[in-house]
Amino acid sequence: MDAERLTILKSEMHAQIGEIEGIYNKLEDRKKKRGKAGLESIGYQLHNLYCAFEDLFKIVAESFENHIQDKAKYHMELLKRMRVSIEGVRPPLLTQESYLLLNNLRSFRHFFRHAYSYEIDARKVRIVLEDVDKLRDIFKRDVEDFMKSLTRNLPAGLAEVEEILNDI
């Protein structure tokens, strides 16, 4: 990957991480609300949070490999792909721990997206909220490790790219 593509990747990831943080902030605000409307609002923000994470995964996949064949399982395959290292292409973005937390969030998003006639279970929402609270710091470390790994694998002579990656 050349310096220009790495700069673009870094900028796009940085912008998307800002979106994710914005949704985390909205979740903090929504936790203060009570009743059915509050629970639905939290559910909506959890749905949005997974969508924002998935948009980040798309940015990474499009920068490197982006060849998911089975469109019926696209969401699951994209998430799985982010936890694997693709030799000679890119390091993994996710650790197993963040993958499991994100997979639970993905499952909730799927339920929420298709739960037109169902009540949201407050107990399940609490579990997902606990997961996303854990995920917040773990994911930040994952992104830092991802960028450091990209830096370690740069060809000699791309010091300017290393500086760019260290700024994320």
C-alpha cells in the first residue's frame, strides 16, 4: 500500500471512529431516559452503533481485499474477516474479544431491524449495553494495534507514512 492510500485509509477510519464515538455519546444520553420510549431509543442507538462499526469494516475491506462472495451472509462474513490476518495484505483489525462483543451487537441489530411486532426485552438490552461498554476501550486498542502493525510492515523509505499512521 502506498503513502497516498494509507493517508486516505487513516482519514476515513478517523472520521468513522468519530461517528462511532458520537453514537456512544448518544447512548450515554439515552440511558437516562425511562420507560418504553427510552428503551426503544437505546435500541435504536445500539442498532446505529453496529452499523457505524460495520461502515468502518467496509472502509478497511475496501482498502485491502473486499471480496465477500456470499451476499446472503455479508454482515457475518465482513465481521469475521476483520478478525483474521490476511498474509501479505493486512493484519487483523479485531481481537477475538472484540469480535465476540461485536457479534453480540450484530445479533441485536439484526433482531432490532426485524422486530416490527415484538417488544424489546429490557434484560437483553442491558446485556448488550454491558457488552458495548466493554467494547469501547477494547476496540480503541484494536485500532491502535492495527495501525502499529501496518507501520511495522511498511517498506523501508516510507517514514512519512509511518508518521501519518502514528497520528491516528
